[in-house]
Amino acid sequence: MTSTAKTTEHGLSKFHRLLVDQVRHEFTAAQQYIALAAWFDDRDLPQLARVFYRQSLEERDHAMMIVRFLLDSDVPVTIPQTDEIKNDFAEPRDLVALALRQEREVTEQFHLLAKAAREEADYTGEQFLQWFLKEQTEEVAKMSTLLAVVDRSDGNFFDVETFVARDMPDESGDPTAPETAGPSVS
Ligand SMILES: [Fe+2]
Ligand SMILES: [Fe+2]
């Protein structure tokens, strides 16, 4: 595969450095969502658990899409540890609020990536990011809807479960998604 002009023997471009960091952010998101899923699972809220187990797999896919891209761009790949995972929560709302916060942070990370790619005239990089930018809009919207439903339910999580069962099905097969390194969930 060809190297981009921006990563040379002198080191990685800023865009590639941010992309290497993004692998860690996506694995952290994957691991954090397992923690949320297990918390809901343990409290007999299977629909919320399902949504977050599934979301975890999608975050793993995001990491593996970036790994695929780095491999194809001849950027050295190391698989990182994740950042710290939060497991202690006072109430169910806190988990959904954390998920929304996390999605907003990841969106900000992709905006920084897009800025770096543009500054460095990395057109291939810019194109690669387009799917992630769209995906982030969807994920922020999804978590923000879920938080609104939680707030409206006034502590009745069985109402939230009914909403989630009806309106948050597992989605599969996005043909426009970038290829992962190895198998993917969708
Ligand atoms: Fe992600
Ligand atoms: Fe996400």
C-alpha cells in the first residue's frame, strides 16, 4: 500500500497521530459501554443492556476500521490499553448521561481530526472521516433521545424499557461503512 505524502521517515503527520489516539478512544468507548450494559443487565433492565452491549460492538468496529485504514496507509499500528472505565453509578440516569457525554467528546475528536486532515491537505484522510462524522451525528442524537426519554419517565425504568424495545432496534448492515481489520458486527 502507498504511504500518504504527510507521513514520512521524519514521523507521523498530526492527522495520523490523532488517528492513532482515536483507536484508543474507540476501544475506551467499547469497554465503557460493556460496563454500562452489565450494570443494566444486573438490574433486570434487559433492553437497555441490549442497546449498550450492541453499541459496544459498534465502537469496537470503529476502532477496527481505523486499524484497517492505518494498516493500508503504512502507519505503524499498536493496540492500546483503554482509558479508565467508570463502573460506579448512583442511579440509572447517570449511565445514559455518561453515554451522551462520551458521544459528544468523540464528535469533538472527529472535528479535530477533520481540521488536521484539511490543514495537512490529506484528501484521503478527509474522505475516510466523512462516514464517522455522519455516524457521530446519529449516535449523539440517539443518546440524547434516550436521555430525554429517561427524564420524561420520571424514574419508571420499565417505561424506558418499553420505549427502547419498540424504538431502538439493533441496526445491521451499513454498506457505506469503512472496512474493518478482521470481522465486523454489521
Ligand atoms: Fe465510535
Ligand atoms: Fe459512539
